[in-house]
Amino acid sequence: MSGLQLAPSPLTSATGTDCESLVWVHPGACEHPDLTARVSYDRQVVVLVDNVKLAPDGRLRVPRMVTAAILVMAAFGLGYLGWVLPSPGGSLALPTLIVFGIGFVVGIVCWIVTGSRATAVIVAAVTLAASLWTFDFSLPASVSWDPSATSQAQSALARLAASPRGQYGVPLHPCTTKLAGSVGPINAPYRECAVSTPEGQSVLFTVAGKTVRGLGYTDRAATSFPDECTRHLAGEWWMFTSTTGGCPIGYQFQGAA
């Protein structure tokens, strides 16, 4: 018995692969006496595709060109609103709040959708600039950039000087209604009234039906508008409104001379 040797297990291949491992790969492999036989496998087509990974925060990554286009559109849109919303003698606070509110919403939406803090900061800066433009510079620019505004006021004063006068030298027709054209931010129809006194000259432009507020071209500054709320625009141009309910934000009360 001492000369007996244990033969290799029939469940072991020439390569040393045991049957137990083959069973997992090819069921029934342990039933074959010849374990060195090649094991057949089913052929299958495996398609490898790129994994689609969401951003860690789940937000959309917008290309830079699209982001730049959004910022340009926001700037032009807010600037346009700041140009058309204010009116001479009207509230400045309300248009400014509208521009600021729209810009604030745009900034929040951009930050939520894109997750870009830099984009949101730029939109916030554009919003602040547009709000300042609306409150302080829109109406002065509309008068300054109208090449016909000053010449129209001076023509009104020239017509006044040559117009017929009644008793005590008072002009008979100091006011006219313009049915076409514009002066600064005021479009036709509007009313034009020229006044000339020893103290100075002025021309008032008011929207038809709203004679309590409008634009004034005067060489007497705010004293041309006694008991009115005034705000200087540019050069000899002012805007005024009545004091009903107090002066709006940005206006100053001008007492009687």
C-alpha cells in the first residue's frame, strides 16, 4: 500500500482548471470525461456606448455663445424698457422697479437652469445698470438725442415774438396743438405753449389732455414752474408735474417765486 500513488483527479484539466470553476462557465462540464476538450460559447454582439453622465448638480450646461446671446438680449431688452417706460412728469420709481424686477427674474432663471454663478452675476450687473439708466439717464438722453427738440422750442419763441398781441401786450395765441412729430419722449398729439416775460422765456410741451405734466424749455431754470414738482434733464430742459399727492421720487418742489 505504501507504493500506491494518488492519481490526478479526473475533474482537473491539463491546465489546472478545476471542474467547479468550469461549471459556472459551461453547465455540464463535469459530466465530460475529457476536460481538455474545448468549451463552446454562444456568440453575442456587444455594443459599447459612451456613458451619458448628468452634471453633478443636474443643471444644464449652456454653450458660451448661447450664454453670450442671452446676456446681449437681456441688456438690449432691459435698456429698451428703460427707454420707453418713463414719461415726462411721470413716476420714475415705477418704471425702474419694473426693469429691476424683470432683470432679477431673468438672473434667477439663468442661475437655476445653467448653474452658472458668473452668468447670474453678469445679469445682475446688467440689471443694476439698466435700472440706473431708467431712473437717471433715459429721459435726459431722449431730449439730448433729439436734434429737433431745441430748435422746435426756439422756433416757438420766435413765433411768439412775431405773433399779434392784445391788450397789455399779451400774445393772442401762445399755444398750439401739434398733430404730427415729436419732441423728445413726447409724441403727437401734444400741446406747445410759449411764454415770454421780462424775467425770461419758456416753452411748455404737454401731452394732449395732460397739461399738468410735461417738458419745459426755459432760461429761468426751476423758477419757471411755480408750485410744481420739477426735475432737471439736460441743458435748458426740465420736466414738471403737479404737486397733487406730493412730489414723486426724484422730483423737487418749486415754490412760488
